[in-house]
Amino acid sequence: DTSAKIIDGKSVAKKIRDEITAEISRMKDAIGVVPGLAVILVGDRKDSATYVRNKKKACVSVGINSYEVRLPEDSSDQEVLEYISGFNDDPAVHGILVQLPLPSNSVKYAMTSSRIKLWKDLNPNPIGIMKTTVLIVSVFLCQHMNEQNILNAVCIEKDVDGFHPLNIGRLAMRGRDPLFVPCTPKGCIELLHRYGVDIKGKKAVVIGRSNIVGMPAALLLQREDATISIVHSRTKNPEEITRQADIIISAVGKPNMVRGNWIKPGAVVIDVGINPVEDAKSARGYRLVGDVCYEEACKIASAITPVPGGVGPMTIAMLLSNTLSSAKRLHNFK
Ligand code: NDP
């Protein structure tokens, strides 16, 4: 018995991309401007490389120029900042995106482990101990600082990811408007709108409070006049709280965490999670599932996003949309 309506992110995203394609060609014909998106990828994480490749392909498909910079794992903040500054000044670039996570933590972590190993194997000397201590402290402090410095450097007019603290701050404030809203949560709200889900006055629960998904999703729902609860790893009775929601957005990263009995009958469920689980039947040896136990949720929710094919395609569509609106704004094109 699958009663829930399937919220088809893939087809909504396709429709949005068609709208963007048409709008880009209208702008090109009128003022000769083609939107440009610069993507900076540091290090060689496979998943990040895949995301960057997909974003590039999506740009090409709608007529956005894409500029890509790949930097080695051990690049300094300074090198990344120089590229950002170049793109900030480049009139052909309307959006700048730094693919997260930045690698410094893992590199430093590897260095620290090898140091601690050395420390155990050799007689410790005072300088070695000092260097190791500095490294350990920097593992906990620096990645955060790095990411902060780098995200702060993107000029807010080109911050198409919406991660600049000024854009997030404006999102949180009444009477202010961010120039850009982070793509994944924006995609979630867009799905609710396009499926005619009433948000105003509804009780919404966001599971997860990350800077890139959970927190901005909660802020956006609040701007839409929902009443919000945020569930996170320290929440007591998450299922009880979640069960009160008319709208659930889950962004945790734990397969099948949200069971059928967490969901109020008739609730709308947006599942942001993308989790690989072993699957011998699949050629890759794994398949992707969300945070929500889909089979159970289908029987109780009124509508639900599948994984894959729900929020994922919307994230990229929103990135293209943010890049287009940036180009329009920077060239004062209505
Ligand atoms: P993070 O790991 O940054 O955040 C996870 C959040 O979940 C944290 O706030 C954490 O709480 C919370 N959490 C962890 N365990 C529990 C628990 N047992 N109960 C309740 N809350 C818990 O992840 P992201 O926000 O970056 O991503 C979340 C998921 O969304 C991932 O699967 C990711 O792959 C996917 N994703 C999908 C995108 C898409 O386009 N569809 C885009 C981005 C992400 P605390 O703060 O207390 O640690």
C-alpha cells in the first residue's frame, strides 16, 4: 500500500532547467551577457570531484560558462584566496563556489597520526612534542578557520552557494533579504511550493542543523511562517517531536533513521539524506538511500521525496538559478 504522493524532484528540476535555459538565451540576445560560474576544488576527494563534474555538466546544459580550478590537497589558504580574489574581480564570473569540505583537516590529521606514531616509536624530544602539540591543536582549530576565511572571501554579490555569513545573517533577520539562499534548502522549499504544500502556520520539524542544510532550511521555513522545531544529535525524544510535524525536512546522513512511527499521518516528508548502503545486486556494490525509511514512510505520509531523484537534482537546479539571478543583478537585467 503506497499511498504517499511521490515528489518528483528530477522532473521539477528538469522543468526549472528549461526555464533557466530560455532565460539565459533571452539575456544573451538582449545584452550579450552569458552567466559564468567559477568552481574551486581543493584536493582529490572522489565525491567532491563527482559533484563538481555534475555541476559543470549542468552549467553547460543550460548555457552557463563554467570555469574550474583544481588545486592540490596541500594548497595554502593564500593560494585559494588568490583565486577567489581573481574571480571576485572578473566580470565574466557571476558566481563563485568553493567545493566543501576543504581538505586541510584530513591532511593535518594524517600528519598528526604519523607524528604521534613517531612519538611512540622514538624517544620524544621537546621540539617534537611542541610540534605535535601545535599540530593537534591545529587539527581542531584550523580547518574551521580555513573554511571561515575562505567563505568570507567570496564577495557576497557572487556567493551563489549562499554560505557567506552576511547572506546567512540576512536570511535569519526579519526585514532583511539575503542575496542568495543556500541551494539544497532552497530546493526543498521550491519542491513544497511547486507541489502546492501549504507552509504558513504549519508545524515543521527539521532534523539536522548543519550550516549548509539543516540550519538554513529551518530559517527558510520560518520565513514562510511555519513554526519550527530543530532536532539534532542531542535532542531527547526525536521521534516524539518529529511526529508532531506537518512538514519534515531530514538532513542527517543516517540511512533509515526516520521510521514510519516518527511520521504523523498525512505529513509531507522531504528527505535530503544521501547515504550509500551495501547492495550486492547493484553493479557498484552499493545503492543510495535517504534518512527516511521510504517503504514505511510511503504508507503514512501524504507526500515524500525519493532518494535518489528528490532533493539531489533540485540542489543543482538552484545553483544554476542562483547563478542566473546573479548575472541578471550584476548587469541590471530584468
Ligand atoms: P552534517 O553531518 O554536517 O550534519 C548532520 C546533522 O545531523 C547534524 O546537525 C547532527 O547533529 C545531526 N544528527 C546526527 N545524528 C543525529 C541523530 N541521531 N539524530 C538527530 N540528528 C542527528 O551533514 P549535512 O547537513 O552536510 O548533510 C546531511 C545529509 O544530507 C547527508 O546525508 C548528505 O549527504 C546529504 N546532503 C544532500 C544534499 C543534496 O543535494 N540532496 C546536499 C547536502 C547534503 P549535531 O549538530 O548535534 O551534530
